[in-house]
Amino acid sequence: MTRLLLAAALTAPAPAAHAADAVRLDVRPMPAPRPALRYQLLPEVRELKPGNPVQWYVRCFAEQRNFFFGKEATADRARYRTMPLAELRKQNLRDYGGHALTQADWGARLDTPDWQALDRVQAEGTELLLPELSALRILGTALQVRFRAEVARRDFDDAARSAKTMLALARHLGDHPTTAANRLGLEVAGMALDTLEEMVQQPGCPNLYWALTDLPCPVVEVRTGVQGDRAAADAELRPLRDDSPMTDAELEEFVSRLSGRLGFAREQVGQAPRGLRTRIGPLVKDASRVRAARDRLLLPGAPGDLLKGLPALQAMSFPPLQVVLLDERQAYDARRDERMKLLGLAPWQIDALPADEKPAPYGAGLFDDLLPRVVEIRREQGRLEQRIALLRHVEALRLFAADHGGKLPEKLSDVALPLPADPFTGKPFEYRPEGSVAHLRGGAPKGEEKNPAFGPRYEVTVRK
């Protein structure tokens, strides 16, 4: 778990489940429930109680270590997550997880998540340990098993309760000030979507169009995590002083510490080493490079306001290594904001930006390993949004078929209900009816059209 924040930032997003093959759904026509929001997928205000859900999630493990961590229980959980529903129905799972998962239900319905991690992120930087995340991933898988068992029994009211708990846990992870936790939230939400796709195929399953439409977008936020990772990076760079000259010993300690952390983090995720010290040497020996860097630091309104108000004579006394590092810090600040400004854009809007507004490639600057992976995590978030949008289309097709004798619409515009656009194209999803089978296809980010992690295909068979 050492250097978890930095290793998580350097890791590419996990590929979407089943993106390479078509998702085949076998569904039946079903009108909307009455009232329309009888089924919802997140706890609403009338269900909430005051309190901190995080404490209850952690409390799940207090007296249930064998259920969560025991060898046999772990093997059973892995089997139950993939077992066909017909077989799962035969298992004795009616009270799966017992009191441990009931406490998760309670926690999911508390209103004020506080991970008590802000001070730690700001103080410990990329050295912050997050051992709770591995436990919460296990909690998510256990909740999914219970959810699947309820779907297998066609206990749709109980299944909706479990869906609410899983998606609330995912949203609460989106409130954590690290992208490592935000990405776990996306993973837990993806587990819930996997089971919802199974649920809508069960005979008698209520139509979830309005329940899916009622979900916030995005379901799992990443903004707090990206900002938290920036705070952690700032903590790493804090020893680099911009108000007075640093001694050789202070500079050596800074370079040695940061070089070790960056190198270890790259090793943890299987990336080739990129020696910070090796790259610095030629820069410091290049007198013209040092002179240009010093001039940039003294420019009025320099990025980051480094050396603001510092007498030029004092700045001239900074040793060359400190000048180069401060210059690189300025460049890092500018490149960081090039990425963070994209957080509010949809994935297709990021792809549509003109070339001069897109972030420069990674690797040019000394501190580039500390840059936030905004485009990557926004795409990961977009995959979840895309899956929810596609499932909403599936439920709209069930609604249409219920009103038209089991027939599919000739085109999506024939559906009277509003349908979401594809987050990767900003346009309607591709749709083609073929008898009783509807073919739906999602788009992919620019440059990723051949990547099997993107461009999901759904084949939806509507049974009369």
C-alpha cells in the first residue's frame, strides 16, 4: 500500500467489463410501475438519517472477519459472483452477510460522509496509506452477491434495496479526497450495473427507466479526488523553497526523496524507471538553460506567482539546481491546470477541443508523474455513464414494446420518452432493429476506436 496515491494516479483505468463482446440481454415488455418512482436506485431524503456512513462501513468488519476474509468464504464469494442465476437460486443465501451487510444498509442511508482524510492527504502527500480501500472493495463484492441472490429469487423489492446500498457506497467513495477511492467507487457502481443488467432480464422485473433517469449524472464524482491528489502533490513539492536560497544538503534531500518516491511508484505499476536525478544533471550544467530559467522566475505575474515580491538580487543568489527545480515547478503548475480545467467537460467535449487547448503529452517535465490523469479518469467515469445510458435505452425499449404489442421502434426517435446522448460522442446511440432484436452501440473516445475497452455493443431480444 506504500505510495498508493501516486501509484494509483500512474495506473491506467481498468478496462470496462464485457466491453469486447456484445452484451446480450433477453427481456420482456414491461410498462412503468405505478407510482413511477416506486423503485429507486439511491436512498432518497425520506430514508436518510443524520450521521457518518463511513463509520458504519468500517463497522461491518468488526465482528465478521471470517465472512469477509476467511479462505472458504472468499472462495464462495468468488463463485457466487459468477454463478448462473439458476444455480444461485438453489443456494441457501437468503440471509447472506447477515448483520454485517445490514450495517452497510444502515450506513448507506446516513447523510454526511466524512472520510477524515483531508488532513492526511495534505500532510502525508503521496505517502498516504489507504488500507481501508481493499476492505471496502470486498464489502462491495459481498453486497453484489446478496444483490444477485435477491435477483435470482426475484425478490425485486429487496434487490432494489441492495442496489441502493451499493450505489450509495459508490457515491460516498466519490466524496473521498483521492482518485484511488473515486475509482473504487466507479468499480462498485459497475458491479451494481452488472447485476442490474441481470435483473431486467428476469420475468416480472419492474421497468427501471424512471429509476435510472432519476440517478444523478455522474453517479460517482471524481472532482474531490483529483483535487485531493493535487493537494498530495503539493505536499511533495512543499520542501522546494521559493523565498530564500536552499543549501546543497536541503536540495539533495529534496531530490533524493522525490526521486525515490517517483521511481518506486513507477515500479509498483510496472512502468519503466525515469531517473529524476539523471534528468536534472544536464539541465543544471547548461548555463544558458539556467539563465533562461532564472529570467522566467523573475517575470512579473509568473505562473504560480513564485518569487512574488522577492528582491531580484536575492533571487539571483539561488543556486542553479534550485532555479531549475523552481522553473520546472512553474511549468508543472501550468501543465497541471491544463488538465484540471477539463474536469467540468463531458468526454466528447474534451475530444472536440482544439489542439492548442488539449494537454501536452506526459513526460516532458521533471514532475510530470505528479500530474493528474484527468482525461483518463474522466473516460473511466464516462464508461459508467455510458452503461447507465444504455440500460436506460433498454428499459425505454421495454416500455415501447409494452405499448406496441411487443414490437420494437423502427428508430429511437419513435420512442416518446427522452433518451440520453452517448457521453463519448454527444450524439444519440447507434440503433438498429432486426426483428425482435435491438442492436445498440456506444461510441469510443478519439484514438480508442479499436480499443476493446470502449465501444460497447448491446443485443437486446424482446420476448412477447
